[in-house]
Amino acid sequence: MLDARVWWPLFPLLLLVVIVCLTWALVVVVRRGEQGKGRWLQICAFVCYFLAAVSAIASERGLVSAHLHRPFSLLTQVCLIFALVHHWKQGNRSLVRLNAAAWAGILSDAALHVLVVRH
């Protein structure tokens, strides 16, 4: 039931969900003209996740270590936590939802990796 061949298509789908949410949040921040911490947290989260995605794709092709994407993913999660708190305090509910959806996608990806590898 937890065969990697069956569950593998979920990984690109989760990648797409996270990239779309982070891109959308970045566009919202830039269009609203937000300055300071909120803008930089969104930029940092997007860049870190982009690096995580690129390194994960490269590791699937055998170009780099399979563990290279983990620090970038953890940095993304840290940025998302700070962005969630910042936007929550500012009352930007749409950005809270987008960042929460991105974070949920990252955590779902990690959980799926654990389930597939253990079985």
C-alpha cells in the first residue's frame, strides 16, 4: 500500500502546491508594497524553497547528495514560521493562508518521504 511507485506522483504535486503558494504570496507582498520584515521573509522563503526544489531534483538524477535539499527546506520552514507570525500580527489573513498552505505542503512532503522510506 505504501509502495513508492504508487505514491511517487504526489511529490511533484506537493512541489507544485508549495511553489504556487510561495509565488502567490510573494506577488501579493510586492503588489501591496509591503516593506521591511514581511517582504524579506517572503523573499527568503521563496528563494530557500526554490533552492531546496532544485537540489532535490538534482539529487533524483544523481548529481548531488540526496541530503542536500534538507537544510534549504528547514530554512524555508523557519522563514515561513516567522512570516506566519508577522502576517498574523499585521492582519494579512490571505498571506497567512498562503504561507500556511505552503508549510502544510512541505510537512506533507516530509511525512510522505518518511512513510515511503520506512515501508
